[in-house]
Amino acid sequence: MSTRATKKLSAFSVFKGKKACSLTDVDSVVSNGVSKTPKLSKSSSAGNTPTNSHESSLGSISSRLGLRNSDKKKEKSDIKKMKKMLKNVGKNMRPSYLPDSALSSPLVGNLPNGNMGSVELKALRPKGSMANMRYELPLKATPGGDRPSPSSMVNNTLPQQQMHKRSSSATDTDAATLPPHLPPRSARRSTSAAAPPGNSGDAVPSRPLKRRRLSHNTSSSLAGSPKKLAAGSSMTANSSSSRVCGEERTEPLPALPCAVGSDLPYMFDSQVQATRLFECLIHPVKPAKFFNELWEKKPLLVKRHLSNYNDGWFSTAELDRVMREERLHFSENIDVVTYTDGKRETHNPVGRAFPSTVWDYYQNGCSIRLLNPHTYNVSVWKLLSILQEYFGCCVGANLYLTPPATQGFAPHWDDIEAFILQLEGKKHWRLYSPRNEGETLPRYSSDNFTDADIGEPILDVILEAGDLLYFPRGIIHQGKTLEDAHSLHITVSCCQKNTWGDLMEKLVPRALQVAFEEDLEYRKALPRDYLNYMGVAFSDDDCPERTSFLKKIEQLMKKLLPYMPVDAACDQMSKQFIHDSLPPVITEMEQECSIHGNGERWDAEAGCVTGVVELDPDMEVKIIRKGVLRLVTEADNVCIYHSLENARVYHGRELQFIDITAELAPGVEYLLHTYPDYATIDSLPLDDQSSKMELATILYEKGLLITSRPLQPINDDNESLVDESTMEAESW
């Protein structure tokens, strides 16, 4: 096995004498004599779909492997496996969270599964000793191929969204080109619920106000025998338990209606998608190691030596486009700043930021900071909206463009956990440890420091395109570009005011209110003479009265614990999170299965409204995202707070909520607990069918609910109209 030495970075020092910065250097893949990670072939870059480039990509991969002569047989075997892997390829096989322009990035490189390679993680120890730990290189998202193993980093079967139509060769998503679908994690519906509406022998107690019909193509695809359906499923039959209308029964798992070749979209698990995106972000460091050893403790540097690893999120050309197509204003949307001779200055004029004005400042040595780039760029919006579900708190971003040989900001610390993605060029970064324990994990950002205030750096490194730098709150930092290169990076931030202390601020006042109402001890008067021995002027006294007073405070604090409404306080934190959150990016397939893209519309030729759709008790539904809504009980009200209608500008809209009756709350809880699986409306644990249909209609019409299949308009075919008339006649 051949290896080559990894490059060392200069000026690493022990973090506060006990902690050391971590360095991940992805410089070589040391298995089977492969010297570097194979890159994606040119045919898979912008303008070509993966299916048009299978053979050329395959040839490119095999030519780049550089295997030794003694491994020719293994090379043939690998190529044969790769041909098999590329046999049944869909046209849109890439992770849905990646931007279209990232197809040329190693994030979607072709790497065969198995013993492909490993990378070395080096962590500097307090005494300077170096321990090398091997991390298997995970299977990358392939533009085509069989479904990767569950342990692979990127999920190829996540739903796709063509955010930008990049070339005429790209085809629209249709029923024939949908990706294969993953099986649900558990059994979720009864056999009768899986049958198409109209074919079930179960009588409906009463006709609901609205009913949903499936398209004829969809219904016919499910009308086959269970054996026939099971043959197209990738999941073996097993037993499962499901609860329908309060009755629990054990039955075989129904055949999946989402087999390869089906025209039914697979609606992904948003939490799994968020996990895989974060894995991709910090690769090759494992999330478990990151949160156990690095998170809120010490910086992490990942040197990848792959300049296009972060491609697709943003670019200087995209910044120019945003300035020309959007109405940006200085101070509100964009800043121009400098840091020279120890002085930090903001040079924002008043009014709109025209591109020529901004570029003139840049030519004169000013750094450009674009605030909230996700407001104008779909790729960044998608990145942050997915990561916010992973971290369970608001995730934001700023973009920084710095001209060569300049520095825009003074040394300072921030009140957020920072992930710096270097997109273009190079930047020289220096990090410094907190000056004392009181500045560790601070709640607010600092003022500007001078070099004399901060001491020696614990990390001195040049960040290049494709690299990642993470540092916690309280780490003082500054960055300066080199003489020969500009720098473009995006800082992804999280964990602002999302601490135990912030939770306690909501928890303790409410606990005191409850204690006042229920415990007599908290309503008794203070000692008549307590001002004679309590207060700052008496803090050094050691009298029995003072000791007794402090002991009473301690007793009351202990008695306060049972009164603390922890769940209610957490709901209030989640309510704030919902308001802070970005709205989710709705994929095209989700639009087809929800009110976002399905339902009534105006037919200009017919001169009337068409496309009327209605819910049916047998329809399978789920919430559109796990983190998009929160059920909160406040006093006598039950509210569903949601972020679906939030603006892409921070707090651009008031907090959105839906008032529901307490009787409907168990149905919302049921949908939250069954996510990501679908559940029939009839299976909701509510008292009667009208309540079930009422809740489903409320959530569907707010866009919070999606159906397992697109709904067929009931007034677009004569058969549906006849069926309606027949049901009305039978009801009479």
C-alpha cells in the first residue's frame, strides 16, 4: 500500500495549554495505489446530464485509477462492477440539497463502493505528539447507479429539484425519469388503506365534505395483485403492527408502490437529508467525533486539496448577478469595509448599492460583505434551510469577497458557531484562544481588538478553495488575503442564543409563577429586619441571621424544581426557532403532491376554473417537513406554529400559526410521530371521521401536508362526474 506524506501547517500551538486544534488533511487516498481522489469527468459538468455521460465518465474513472500491473484483474473486475452499477441510471440522480452547478464537484464524483480508499485525520495533541486515524472514504453520490448503502454519506435517492434549467440537454422531471425510492422505515398502513379509492370494500360511514381521487395511471399502477406489486419492491415482506381507527392489528407489510419505474415520487426524510448534508460539509470527519471532541471546544481545519469541493454554493459571478438583478442597499444588504493600520472602517454610502459603485470600492481595496445571501440565491437558501433542521436552531450566512493583499475586519470574536467554506482564492487566517474563561462561548460578539490585545495565534493557516474551517464562539480570528489572489468565502453560522441559559430564561420565570400559585412558602413575607444584614454593604458579615437567610433561599430554589414546566419552556424555544427559520425549499415532486402545485386553476380555453381536488379518508398523507411545524399549548389555546410562510429575510413576516381545537391536537401529534412514514387520514386517532377530514383539510390547504400520490382533478373526466352523481343518488 503506497502512501505519501501529508503537508503540515505552520504555527500550531496548544489551545490554552490543554486543548489542541484539529487538522484534517485530505491529501491522499492510500488504497490500491490510488494517489488522489478521482474527479468527475468533464462530461458530467454543466451542460450534460449524468445519463449522457455514463460511458465517458466510466472511461475517465478507469483511466484515472492508475492501478499497478499486478492489479489488472482487479481493474477489470472493478470496471465490470461499475458497468453494472451504471446500468439502471435515472436522469436526475444526485442529492437534492446540492445545487445544479455542483455536478462538477467531487461531492458527486464516481467512486465505487468497497475498499476504495481512506484518508488520514491528524489531531495535534497537547504535547505535540501526532496520532493518525484512518477514516474510510464514504461512497459519493453518483450521477447514476444502484442505490448506495445506508452508511454512505450522500443519499442518491433523495428527491430532486431542478432549480436552474442549465442547458437544452436537461430534461424535465416526468414519471419515467423519477429516481428509485427507498422503503419506509416501518410499516405504516393497512392493506385496505393501500388499495386505491373506489376499489375498497369498506363502507364509508358518511360522505366527507371533500374527497380525493387518484389519477387513473396512479390507481392502475396499484391495482395489481399483492404478489405482482411485491415483485417490483426492493423490500422483503415482514410483519408489522399498525393502528387504524383505534384498532391494532398485525399484518404483512404492504407492497411498496414506489418501486423502480413507478411514476410515484419518493418523499424523503428531511432529518436524514440534513444529517447527510452535514456529513458532506465536514467530510471526512465523522459527526460523532466532531460533536464529542470539537464542537464548542476547539477549531477544526479540513485541508482537502480539491479546489472544486465547495463549487455550486456561490461565486463572484453570482454576486455580480445579484447586484444587477436585485435591489440591494448599503448597510441593509451589503457593506464595504477596510481594516488598515489597526483601524476598521465601514465606507457605506447612503442608498442603493449599484454594481459599478460596489466594484469601484472593491478596486480601491474594500472588502464586500453580502448579508443574508440566501435571500437572493436558491442554493444557499437550500443549504441553510436543511442545516437548520439538523442543528435545531436558526442557521444563517454571510458572504465575504476580499481583494488581494487586503483585510476587511479587525480581530474579534463572534457569538455564533462558524463554518467557513472557502469558495474561491486564498485567505490567510489566524485564530486566537479566548483571553479568559469569561470570554469562552460568549453570548454577544466582541468589539474590535488590536494585535496587542490578543497574543499569539493558536492556528496560522492559508485557507484555499475547497477547504473548511470551523471555530466556536469566543475564538478570536482575523483573515487577510495574499498578494496574488482574491478570496471569496461564505460563513455559515448557528447556535446564536440557543444555550441552556436561554432555556432557563424562559423556564425559571414560569416556574416562579406556578410556585406562587401553588406553594404557600413563596407567598410568606420576608423577615422584618433582613435589610440590616443583607445587601452588598453586609456581604462580608458572618452573622446567624444572614446564614439563616441564605439557607432559606437555597431551600426555596430546591423546592422550585418540581414546578419547572420544562416541556412548555422547550416549546417556547421552538416557537422562537420557527419564527427565526427559513421556509423550506419545496421540490417539484412535493409541489405535485400538495396544494403548492396541485389543485384548482384557471383554464383560459374553457373560460372556467378546473383542477378541483378533494380529500378522501383512504388518502395517505404526511407533513411536508419534520421541522416545519410545532404544536404548542398556551393557556386554553392550541396552536400550530409553522415556518412554511416565513420570508427569506430574517423576521420578514410575523410568526405564522393556526388555531385548532384541543380535540384535533392528537391528530397533529400522530403525524409528527409517524414522520417520515405516510399515514391514511382514516388512521388519525380522532373521535370521528369528520374531525379527521377537518384536520387533514386544514393542514393540506395551508401547504403543510403532502399526499403520497398526485391527486386527480374530479371535474376533468366524465367518469369522476358520474361517480359523484351516483354517490349523491345513493345517499338519498
